Amino acid sequence: MKTIINATMFLVTVALLSSCTVVRQGEVGVKRTLGRIQPVTLAEGAKVFNPFVTTILKVPTRTMNIEVRSPLPSKEGLTVQSDISILYRVESSYAPQIVEKLGMSYDQVVILPVFRSAVADVSSKYFAKDMHTGQRASIEKEIREMMMSQLKDRGFVVESVLLKSIVLPSGLAKAIEDKLESEQDSQRMQFVLDKERQEAQRRIIEAEGIRDAQKIINEGLTPMLIQFKSIEAFKQLSTSPNAKVIITNGNTPMILSTETGKETGKLASN
């Protein structure tokens, strides 16, 4: 008798435990009763159900990430390999309809096929080199918009499509590298030429400045100014403590040093 009671209590405990589940944050519950999907979703929290006739399926509504390695056909017929992330989520109100029509493997049933079709259509409009440059953002945007046009009415929201690890064909990659290197060499040579032009311009300006200065000086050397400078030179020589012999024509003095007894040929001028 005791054994029967214990077995009964065990069965009751198992039944109670199996008739309760918890719907967590970031997901909704979909109730299936006798094989029929109920149209109303279950919010987060503990849920009690009859395990003999009812099953509660949990559908995530948070952002999900699918990593795909896919070949991208280009406009010129090349194939570019790329790792791609698809960020999407499920609209909670569409969860019963998704489970009923697509099942729980909806990512394999509809998300990936739609993505592969969209990425082939979009990438074939661009050259391979565009996928490696600033055109990548445009490609990502077009793929996302094309996917949304087919998935929105089914209850899916495609948040982003991210192209990562673009691998160009080896020949094209080398050609792009050579082109970039040539452009850098051209920019470097242009910099050198610009620098030489600036230096040449600086020398021209400097020469013009010297020429103008000499012209101004020559124009300013009038006979009166030269005579005035000679008078100043005589005045300075007259106050010098050294003994000198000065031979002059009245305009320019010639100094003979008494210390060496030789003609220095120095003109006393400022």
C-alpha cells in the first residue's frame, strides 16, 4: 500500500513539474493544443498548462544573428567571398503565424533563402572593387531593403546586413594594390614638384627684392648724399687717436697707415 502511495505521489509531482514553464525576457510563448496553434501569444512569466494536450513553444523576439559565408557575384563576372552577418528579429504578434506556417526552423526555411536571392541580385550590379571600398554600405543597404520587401509581411524585421572579411580574387587584389601604390607615388611626386615650384617662386621673390633694394639704393645715392657721407668720414678720421696720412681730392679720402708705412687702400666711408 505504501509503495502505491509513493508511486502516486511521484507521478503527481512529475505531472505538476511538466505542466509549468517559464517564458523569459526576449521571447514569447506560442501554445499548441491538440496540434492546433493558438492565435494569442503568451507574455513573459510562469505559465501552467496541461502537458497531455498542450505544448508551449518559445519564440525569441530579441535580435538574432546569422553568420553566413557566401560568394558574391560581381558585375564583371568575378566571385568575391565574404563573411556576412544578418541581424533580424521576430515581431511578437506574428509568432503564432510563423510557427504555424514555417515551424521553428524559420531561419533555414525563409531567412537564408531570401538572403541568398537578395545578395545575388544586388552584388551583381556592382564591380568587385566596389565591395572593397565605400560602396559596401550601399550594397548592405540594398540587400537589407530587398529582404525587408519579402519578409516584412511575414513578421520579420531585418535590422542590418553586414559584409565582413571581403576576399577579392587574387589577380584583382594585386591590381588594386598596384593601382593604389601608383596613386601614392603620383601624389608623392606631385608633392615634390609643388615643393620645388614653391622654392623656385621663393627665389624669384627674393631676387626681385634684392633687385628692388639695390635700385632704391642707387636712386638714393645723389651727389649731395655722397658729399655729405664724405664729410662725415673726414669728421670721424679727425677724431681718431691713430696717426694717419690722408690723401684726398676733396671727395674720397685715401688713408696711409703710419704704423706700417704702407698704403692700405681703405676708403673711409660708412
